[in-house]
Amino acid sequence: MDAAAIAVKIVGLALFLFTARSVYRHFKGRAAQSAPSPAALGEAEAAPAAGKKPAQQQSKVEHALNAFLLYAWFVFMTALSLGMIVNN
């Protein structure tokens, strides 16, 4: 195996690990977001009283398109990185 093939395999492995970490962090964040803690609820109620503007909410269409794009990117990066590892 020549040096270029080894370099491509190392880059592919690094991309795969980064993608797997990103997917893990995404789903871990979604799980934490779906079940808010009682302390977070108290802070959310106090935020408008403190003069802070509430965060703007995404529309359902915008959220769906963003989710589709994110998951398509995850699939693409996984396929690309595994292809770099296996095919070279």
C-alpha cells in the first residue's frame, strides 16, 4: 500500500469519527431538549420579566427542511468517509 492510500484511509477514519461524534451529540441534545428540567422552566418564565427577548421559533416547514438537510449531510459524510476507508 502506498503513502497516498494510507493518507486517504486516515482522513476517512478522521471524517467518520467526527461524523459519528456529531450524530451522537445531535441526538443527545435532542433527547435533553425534549424533556426540560424544572429549573429550566423557572428560568424561562423569568426571562421575559428580566427584559430579554424570547428566541424566535422556526416554522414547521423551516424545521423540516433543516432536519432533512442535516440528516442528508450525515448520510453523505458517513458514506464518503466509509468509502474512503474501504475503497482505497
